[in-house]
Amino acid sequence: MFLYGYLRGELDSWESTPNMADLQDYTAQVLLIISTILVGSIIIRRRRKQNQIKLPPSPPSLPIIGHLHLLSPLPHQDFHKLSTTYGPIIHLYLGSATCVVASTAEAAREFLKIHETSFSDRPTQTVAVESLSYGFKGFVFAPYGPYWKFMKKVCMSELLGGKMLHQLLHVRQQERKRFLSGLAEKGLAGEAVDVGAELMMLTNNVISMMTMRQKSCSEGGGEAETLRKVVEDTVELSGKFNVSDFLWFMKGVDVQGFKKRLKEIRVRFDALLDRVIEEHQRERRKKKEQGSTTGDDDDVKDILDVLLDISEDETAEIKLDTDNIKAFVMDILVGGTDTTAVTMEWAMAELINNPGVMEKAREEIDAVVGNKNRIVEECDIPNLPYIQAIVKETLRLHPPGALIVRECSRTATVDGYHIPARTRLFINAWSIGRDPNHWENPLDFRPERFIDQNGSALTHLDVRGQHFELIPFGSGRRMCPGISLALPLAYVTLASMLQCFEWKLVNGGDDGIVDMEEKAGLVVPRAHPISLNNNITYPILQNHTLFLSNHILLFFPLSMSFFFSKRRIVMVTVNLGMLHYVLDHVYGAFMHRTKMSTPFFSRGWGGTKLEMLERMIKQLFPEVAGQNWPPTVIQPLWKTVWETRTASLREGVFRTPCEDQLLNALPPESHNARVAFLMPKNVPPHAMSCVVHLAGTGDHTFERRLRLGGPLVKENIATMVLESPFYGQRRPMLQRGAKLLCVSDLLLLGRATIEEARSLLHWLDSEAGFGKMGVCGLSMGGVHAAMVGSLHPTPVATLPFLSPHSAVVAFCEGILKHGTAWEALREDLATEKVAMTLEEVRERMRNVLSLTDVTRFPIPQNPNAVIFVAATDDGYIPKHSVLELQKAWPGSEVRWVTGGHVSSFLLHNGEFRRAIVDSLNRLPWKGSS
Ligand code: HEM
């Protein structure tokens, strides 16, 4: 190939000769002589020069393809073999591309340190790079020049720097929680875990959430699925050998259809990113208008925000345009996800094959994390040198970027060899990590190599590019800027996997050994996925699992929870951190994934009722909300249940105040509403407050809510508990437990509850004469409480506890999605001749339930009297949902209690009561000025 190029150069010179003949002053003969002398002297000079040039050794090559025939889909292994014959620096022609391969630490040092400035470019002449870097506008393949330098600075100081990583710690924690919960659910269900797939999902989500607040993998599908697929396809295509990149005469010919597929990826990625950028910009405009710089959780910027800041900064050294931003996001998604996931998967494979190492790692975690009442966190890493050593040892044997690729920007002489400009350089990190001159028994997996005799990490051997015998992240200016994200994520994920589960191979050979075969790819993944079974080993988790499995049938109805809550308090220590979240999932797995109970909405959508309800709910939105007051007056019939010197409990019944259309849609069992009314005695009503407590999902009795309100009697606060229209004695005959039969029932339940609660508040105000009023509820009850508070024409204390801003979150994002009869819903549509995929069915559900989005309701009269109490580790209700509503209601407050959805309402009754007292205190007494 080289020879051919050379000859072509010569032909070009001959072609230029006749132009000289145009000069009128010379005869053709003179011209011929001169040009012959000229060409001859050029040839002689080049030959002389070539004789002085010493290229690195090279195996024999073939015409046109050069050495391509020597390469398999795993080129790092082929380069390694060639280096054993031809030496540490070899010279190859890959089609028309001139390449040099360095296979030892010493050779790598020569290129990456001594001649760093000559080898700081990357090759760009590939179809994938051109297409995915938005026409060379990205960072990874940018030439070593002003643009790259600017972006590197931004990367290190802002995008992937310490401050950003610290600010986005919660994203990593949240995603790890989800990951562990998913594993726990699978473990409980006895399902095998595809470790690589789970890890890939985790890293995909972490990176895309940190980059642009978007998930790339979730069961929710939709855009998340699009993003995941884009990253997957990009990694796959970029890792494949494209003939037209290497054979000049094939340039522009898309034999393998790569160009077409890359274009498709670009279109998909573009559409998604355009929308995300637009969304970010909308939010930024809104914040600017509100002048918000509060430093709240919400105000934490993601990487895309920072890039947009730079693009809007008139004084920035370099102006970023939208293509630069998109290309950078693509760089981060592709560079950050598979690399980290593959590292952890290889580590798990090595640990399965080295049980002694796994045991030692567990002992270290136990010793550091202590009495096992919490799961290992990133802040524990400095005390886990053995875990760190496991990851380093994994990176030594299985560096995901087996070949570090650079390009020579100018002709250089390295180790006495002539390297022509634009030569591609491959540093074989894989080969370097297995070099017996540097590593004793290099193929053994021995993390102890990285530990000194005191058990501390060796300081003179690290992966940060200073020690050339181990360079999985490269070295020098162009080394990986994601290392400070990748390493802690790998350390802590691996540690928590070992801490929480015991792992066993599902399909191991006879010897139970995981094979270590590699597969072709941009990173070097395992050829065969490892399927492992996990047992939950985490002691507290085990206790709870046992607890849950023993008492699951009794756990609901919640009226029984008093009995259990006492037992739980004994079992649960308060500061369990993410364990609560895991527990929610374990609990959810029992409740919704086993066949122990029927799922929600097993009878479908509810036919025409649904449309009617959609219409009726819209009547609650701000435009028409004002027309709904005063509500229908109710006249409860009371009977006294008990009476003491200081308090009385009465039960009342009244006809549900719903209008005829709604009443006809309700099951007959629901037509009469029931309440329990706990009231202090000896205090005039105008000097008392009363709070209406609404039911959460599955709350069939008055008991739990009365217990919450009981101690408030001392504070002169009465409690009115409303039985839910679909639970307790009002439950429709065909409904089993809490599982509503149709989607319309959920809307019906909500609409009727709101009407009844509003009429109750009106009654408390006008008939009973209370001085202050409030409304509260837990979970679904909290959503209804928020709606009622929002619609009330005068200020009322409003207390949504552990509740989302919309039912969409609960049924489409949280654990309840596993308890929904998606298949039945799809079949129901099919009977109406509407064919939908399950994903489309979920989308329809999101649309329908978006009516319950409380942010669409009016802002309450006094938002200061709104206090949300939310749980730090709620597996049913994500934090973002609570914060969304708080944001929509400026002035409202969020209080956090430690725990999950299940545990915190048992453990934190005191906090809920305090919130009730505080929010009532923020209201004036009726009649006071
Ligand atoms: C175990 C995980 C990872 C490994 C083994 C790895 C490895 C590498 C290697 C070998 C390079 C080339 C270095 C060189 O030329 O000297 C590189 C470059 C790069 N990596 Fe990573 N990486 C990992 C994780 C990440 C993460 C998490 C991110 C970002 C979130 C990231 C972003 C990048 C970028 C942007 C470059 C290009 C740097 C430049 O051209 O200046 N990597 N990585």
C-alpha cells in the first residue's frame, strides 16, 4: 500500500510536467531534459532518505490489504502474538492505514510520555467518527488543539470534576438503590441474574442521569428505551471493522451498510437530544424569570446545564454550538457506560472463580461497615483497599479499552524508529497488563499485588496513568477524564453486591468455573454472559424477608399494623439508609410479583365510565374549580362509640354528596359514606382544629388513622377519618382486597373522595364551627389531600404524607407497576379492536392518570400551611415526584423522614403528628384579624 501511494505521488509529478511545456520560451527538448533531471533527482533523494529511515519491524504484508489478514475480531490478542515475534514496537499496514503497535510498558512510555505531544491526536478517518461526532465536533476525537484544550479544562474543572461528582452523588446513590432492589427482587423470586445486563443498566442510568437527567434504561420504556438503544447501537457499530475505513478504494462505498445505520442512529439521537435540550432551556428560562439561585436539590446542574451555560457565555474562550454539545453528550454516554459496566462484570467473573478472594473482600466490608445496619457507601472506599485492589487487578487483566488509539500529528523518531506523520498508534494495554517482565504469574488473579504488608493500597502502583505497566485509563493529557467517576462507582457497586448477596453460578461447567472468553467490541466484553443466582445474605435484609414472608398475609389490612409496628420497631434500627428502599422492593415483590393476590385493574379500563370520569376530573382544574363551591351539604347521622372525660369517638354515616352521574357510576356499596370522628371534649369548637384523614391504598378501616390522630386530642385537634369509597364496608362485592377492578375505579374513588372530603370540611366549618381545619392522607390519600387542600376556597392545613404528585408515578414508575394487570388492560383494548403493544398500553395509562397530576390543580390559598412529609428511601414514591409538587406550590415545605414507604409510616408517626400541629399553627383562627 505504501509503495502504491508512493508511485501515485510519482505519477502526479509526471502529470504536472506538460504544463511547463506551455512556457513559450523553451524548446520541447530542453523541457524534457530538465524534467527528467528533476524527477530523477527527486527519486534519488527519496530513495536515499528511505535508506536512512528505520521503520519498526513488521511481518510480511500482502498487496492492498497489508496486514489485515493477520487480524481477527480480537486485534489486541493478535497484536500481542505478533509482538512476541517482532518485538515491543511493530509496524503494520492495515489496508491503506499505516499503523504502529506498542506492547510493553517501556514502549508505551516512549510514545505517551517522551513523545507525548506528537502522539496526542486521535485518528478521525472513520465513518463512525465522522457521523457520530457531528462532523468532527466532539471531544474524544478532537485534534490536540485549542478546542480540545478548552474542553479538557472544562471537563476537569466542571463536567467531571470533584464538585460535580459530589453534587451528583445522590444520582449514583439512587440508581444503586434501584439496582440492589432489582437484584433482591430477582433473588427472592428465584430468578437468575444476568450480571452484565444489570450492570449495564446501572451504568447507563447513572451516566445519562448525571449528563442530562434522563434515564437510559428502565422498564418504563419510551424515551429511556430509545436512549439505551442509541448507546448500545453506537458502541456496537463503533467497535466493528468497517472495510471502507481501511481500504482507500472502498471509501464512500457502504458495503456493510454501516453508513446507513450510523445515519439512523444519529437521527434517533438527534431527535431525543433536541427534546432534552429544549426541556433544559425551558427550565432555565423559567428559573431565570423566577430569579432562582436557591441552591436547592433542584438547582443542582447536570452536565448538559453546564454545557448550555458555556454556550451562552459571551466571554467564553471558545464558543460551543449545539453540535459541539450533542457530540460531547454522545462522547460521555459512549465512553462512560460500557467501560465501567464491563469492568464490574469481569470482576464478578474473577471473583466467582476465586472464592478465596471473594471471601476476603466480604470480610473487609464487614470489618469496615461494622454492625451491618447499613449498606456500604462511596465514603467507605478509602477504608476498602482490598476492594480497590480487586478492581485494579481486574483492569490489569481485562482493560475495557484494550487498545489505546492515538495518531501521530508529525513525523517522529521513537526508540530509534521512524514514525511518519498520521501513523495510527495502538498501545496494547491488554498486553502490557500481562507482561511477565512486570507481573509475576501474570495470568493469576491476585489482588494482593496492590496491597502492602500492612494491608494498605500500594502507593507506587496505580491505574492513574503514572505507572506504565498498568494503564487501563491511558496516560498523559489524553488519558481518560472519567476515571474519578468510574473507579468509585465500580468500587462501591462491587462492594455492595458482595455485601448484600451470596452469588452462585447458574450454568457453570462441571467445575463451576466461569469461562473467560472475550468478545469483539469497542470495549472488550465477556463472550458469554454470566448468569448468577443470588441469595440475600445481608442479615437485616434476611430478617425482614423472613418477617415479611411470615406475615405477608396479615400485613394488610393496615388496621393490623399496630400489632406489627411494635414488632418492627424492635427489629429495625432507625438508621437503615437505603435498606428501607430495598425493603420496599422486597415487600413489593411479595405483594405484587407473586401470585398471592390479584393485580390492580384485572377487569380492564372501565369502558365508558372512564371517559365520563376524565371529563369530571377536568372540572377540578383551575379554570372551572371556582364553580364547585359550596359543595353539597351533608347531614351525618351519628352514633357514639365511646366517651371519656376528655374525648369522644363517634361514627357517622351520610349519603355521598356526589352528583347523580357520579353516584350512578359508583358501586352501590359506596353510596353511603362512613366516618369516625375523634373529638376533644370540654373545649368550644371554635378554639379547636379538626383534620380530615383520607385513606391510602388498601386502608380499609379507621384504626390506623385514629391512632395517628389520637395523641393530638391533647393539642385540641380533632380527627375525622373518612372511609374510602372502595375500601372497608364500602368495598364493591367483586373487588378483592385493595385491588381495584378497573382503571375507572381509581378515578371514581378519587373523585368521590374529593367530593366527600370537601363536604366534610364545609360541615366542620359551617355546622360544627371549628376554628381551623386541615386535610391529610398517606400515599394515595396524600394525593387526594393535596387536591382537596388545593381546591378549598379558604386556607386549610394540607398534609400529603409519603405521596407522589400524581398517580402516574405510583402505577407507572414505582413498585405498583408490578402489581398492575397490563396484559388484561391490553386484552380489554383488543376487545374494542384497538391493538396495542404493552408499551403503548402503559403510555395510555400514563395519559389517563396524568389527570391526577396535582400540579395541574390550583395553588392552595395558603401554601405555607402545606407540609409534605416524604421518606428518604421510598421505593414507591421517588423523591423527584415530591419535589415537583413542592416546586409547583412555592412556599410549601417538604420534611424528610428516614425510611422507606413501608417502614416510615410505622416508625415516624411522631413526625407526621408534628407536621399536622405545625401546619395548623400557620393558620389564623377563624374570625381573628
Ligand atoms: C472503567 C472505566 C473506564 C475505562 C477503563 C476507560 C478507559 C479509557 C481510555 C483507555 C481512554 C483513552 C485514554 C488515552 O488515550 O490515553 C479513555 C478516554 C476517554 N474516556 Fe474513559 N474509561 C472509563 C470510563 C469513563 C467514564 C465513566 C467516562 C465519562 C463519564 C469516560 C470518558 C472518556 C473520555 C471523554 C475520553 C476521551 C479523552 C480525550 O480524548 O481527551 N471514560 N477512557
